[in-house]
Amino acid sequence: MKLKLLAMAACIGLAVASCDDTTDSIGSSLIERTDKLAISTGVFDVATRSIVADSVYSRNAIGYLGKVKDPETGAYITSDYITQFHCLDDFNLPEQDSIVSRQDGLIIADSCEIRLFYDNLFGDSLAVMKLSANEMDKPLEENKKYYSNFNPETEGFTRTDGIHKAHVYTIANKGDSDADRKSADYGRNIRIPLNEPYTDKEGNTYNNYGTYVLRKCLANPENLKNAYNFIHNVCPGFYIKSESGVGGMAYISFSQLNIFMRVKYNGNTSKTMLKFTGTEEVVQTTRITNDKATIKQLADDPSCTYIKSPAGIFTEMTLPVDDIIKNHANDTLSTAKVVLTRLSNNNDSDFELDVPNTLLMIPADSLYSFFEKGNLPNNRTSFITSRDYTGSTTATRQYRNTYTFSNISNLIRAMAEARDEGGAGYEALHPNWNKVVLVPVSTVYSTQASGSSTTQVLTKVAHNMSLASTRLVGGTGNTDKIQISIVYTKFDSK
């Protein structure tokens, strides 16, 4: 059964849906009597349930490191991550004759370190934690998809006889001087020194890892021609693993491999730092370890549904497509609005989990392919919304306990058309044909100029890997249902 697509009627329907006045005479006020617009409405229940995410596609700009106790469940969540380091195209080292740092006449690095810069964190920044920096034996490849349960150690990606540097730290990193902290360009970070003697795969030993990198690049400048060469020929990256300690998780915005040496220029000797940065241009992926038994227990709660990250729980909705289109074959489906109401979290902790700010609605069968392909919401079969709020500025913003998908009528139509075109047996072959999943996501916007004005354009949608959770009204055993509100329109010549 198909619904006719009438663009004019859809626009009128949207206007009607946003008005609080009665609609008895709207049709005759907008068009001539010979072609009246008939408007009708309907409200239908939407079945919902929680589903366990298990693992999610993990290619994010942010890396997550640490271990915390979930204040909502008491279970532990651990995050590790893998980072590669980016080399600018045709990067050049200082002239060899200008390098002062030498040992037995050979160029060396005075010191070397990895810095993990973070903008946000969850938990206690002074909690004593322990990590290990593990040298990768081979790089993660661009053409492969890595999920949040990928373990580089068991999959043979870490070098067994390479760097395995244990490091005790606090996220606050009190090792930095007060002068550094007061600097305008200071970025909060965790510092991992790599100054022990290092032996490469050929058995050559260097005073530290930085010296190895320098000599590999001096011996073959092609290794610095681009990021691919640097990653495949010099430094495949590091697996930064949370080893012990509980209480803090850092949200790493970027990682940096720093190499220090002394260089003489115009007769003066100065310290120089070479930096290679882990950014979105290279592979960065987070590994999440959740308590599966606890996650399943939450998902089985029939009194509500959950949205929980990282790699935790999504909410599945079964849209009542048949009920919506029944007896409306000749009508246009103008609007279909869904409001999701969240429930307060049941915990009393000093560290509350964030409430997910942005939700993505996608067909259940697209749960994996959407992210793997780097898709963006198209407002036909996929939609994005943020938590509802009042106030026109950030300072006056007050969040409500709702998320609103204002109009998913295109999705209802697409589901109905696909089922009708599929013929007999379509539903048996596609049991998820009328199901969608609500996924917590993070978004990236870019600024685009048009004349004298600028606009923010959505450029990336990825799984939210931060610590966030909320409960929604609904569930298999709850009498309070999520509902979808429908506005139908059709032209009536009577």
C-alpha cells in the first residue's frame, strides 16, 4: 500500500502541525473551495526495548584512556587506545651538520616522549593510575574496520620484544612546572618518557627511541615523505593500555611523539623539538571493556529502555507502519513526530554520568554499515536530534528531559514502499523492516563561508565513546508508551 507524495501538502501539513489554533477551517482558508485540503491526525504506540551494543565501529577523533567504576551500576569500564603518528608531507629534518646532539660522533636524540593531550575527563584527575605504552609491530591498515572489542595484543599487532613501557601517572600530571601550566599555549596532558635504550627489529641498539626514529629518517629521507611511509617504515604506532588504578578516564584529543635534540644555527645552540602528532589523518581506535553481565542486566529491565555509552546499550523502536497507513492509502503523510522522555538516573554519586546530548535514528539493519561507510543523516532513512532545551544562548540554555524527532514521515514512507515493492515474503526475509535504533553519537561540524555569512555544516557522525547514560520512558513491561503523532493531508474536490 503506497502513500502519495504531495510536496505542497507536506509543507502545509508542517505549518499546521506547528500551530496551536483549531484547524477546522484551515483547508478553505488556504485554497479555493474547488480544491479543499482535508487534514486528519492520529496517535500510535511505539514498542521499544533495550539492545546490547556489544561492540561498535571505533574510528574516532578522541581516544579514551583509564578505568572507572560506573556510578550507575557499580561495574568497571576500561578504555585503552591505539594511536599512529602523522608526518607532514615532505617533512625535513635539520641539516645533519647543524645537529649538536651526538654520541661517538653519531647523531642522537637527547630525549624522547609521548604526550597525551586531553580536553575533558571523567572522575578524579588525582587518582593514581598505571598505563603501559606498547610498541606496535605493524600498523593498523586504513582499509580495515576496527571495532571497540579489537585487542591488538591477542591479534598479534604488538611487538613482543619491543617497547612495553609501564608508567604511573595522574591525569592532572603534577610533574609539569607551574610556569608551564600558566603558559598561554599549555595543554593538559599525560607524559610518557621513552628514554631507555631501544633495540630495533634488526638488533640495532640506540640510547632511546627518539634516536632510532632520527637515524631511520636520516638514512632514508623517503621515510619522511608522507605519513604512510613514516608509519609503515619507522613507527607503526603505540597501544596505550590502562594497566591498573581506578577512578579516572581521560578523553585524549590528540597524541604526540616528541623528539628533543640540540641544533646550532648562526653560531647559537638551541634545543629543538620534532613532533609527530596522532590526528584524524591517521588511524586512532579505542578499545572498550565493559562488564557484560551488568550491561545485559540493564538491557533486560522491562520498566524502561537505556541509551548507554561507550559501546553499551541502544534503544530499538518498532514503528507501527501498518497502523499508520491503514485506511490512509490516498492520504499524504505530512508529519510523523516522536518525543522521547528521559527518566532521572537512580544513583547518588559524586561523579554523575553525562546525559547523551545527541541521538541518531537509523534503520536497525544499517546499524553497522552507517558508521563503516561514514554516512551522514539524510532525513529520509536516518535522522539526528539533540536534547531539547530552552533559551536562545548558551548562558541561558536549560535542558529538558526530552529528545524530539520532529518529522520522520520520510522514513515511514520508505519502510512502507520497500515492503510493498518487496512483495510476499518480504517481512520474513527482512524481520527488521520496521525497526530503528537510537544510538548516542558525537558530531563534527565545519564552518563554510557563503558570501558574507558562514554556516555550520555537519561533516562527521561517530559513535559516542564517552561515559554517558540515560533511561527512557518505554520498555517491554511499561504501561507508559512512547507515541508517534501523525498528520495526514489530502486534497478534496468536494
